[in-house]
Amino acid sequence: MDVQTLLESLIRNVIWLKFFGVFLIVYGVILCVTIIGAVFGWLPLWLGVLLYSSADRLDAVEETANVEDAVESIEKISRFFKISGIVSLVYAVILVSLLVIFFGRWFVSFMGLG
């Protein structure tokens, strides 16, 4: 597989990048309506903007075959996945911590130790 094939594959999927980017932007805006939601809402909003701008760059690559646009688009997609991975790890750590606390308290009360 060469670079041109990779770019063609990405260009064929621009519509899905735009769709998911718009979805994340709308989701982020809905979350930002409340004060508590704004704490978390900026992240999907930012990720949506990254995906949508990456798709715009891929549209430009299709029209102009500009290598810089292709590199910038791939870097934005890469940034999207890095941020998503870090956030997923943080959420997993928080979830496991809450489960340990909840079941730890339940176990202590169940055993009559507390």
C-alpha cells in the first residue's frame, strides 16, 4: 500500500469524518448548556472541530493534491486519537476507582466491620 492509496481511502471517508465531527460539536454544545456540563463539554467540542477541520483539509487535498494539507489532516486525526485515548484511560481509572470505593464500602458494611 502506498501513500496515494492511503490518501484515497481517507478522502473516500471524508463524509464520515465530517458527520462525526459535527456530531461531536453538537454534543459538546449541548453539554455546555449547563455549568456542570461545560466542565466536560469543551472536550467533545474540541475533538469535533479537529475532525471537521481534518476533513476540510482532505477536501483540499482532493482538489489541489497539496502534500502539506495531507500531512496537516493526518496530524489532526492523530491528535484526535491521542486525546481520545488519554481521555478514555482517565475515565477508566475514575470508573475503577469508584467501583473499588463503592464495593469496598459495601463489603465493609456487609461484613459488619464498619
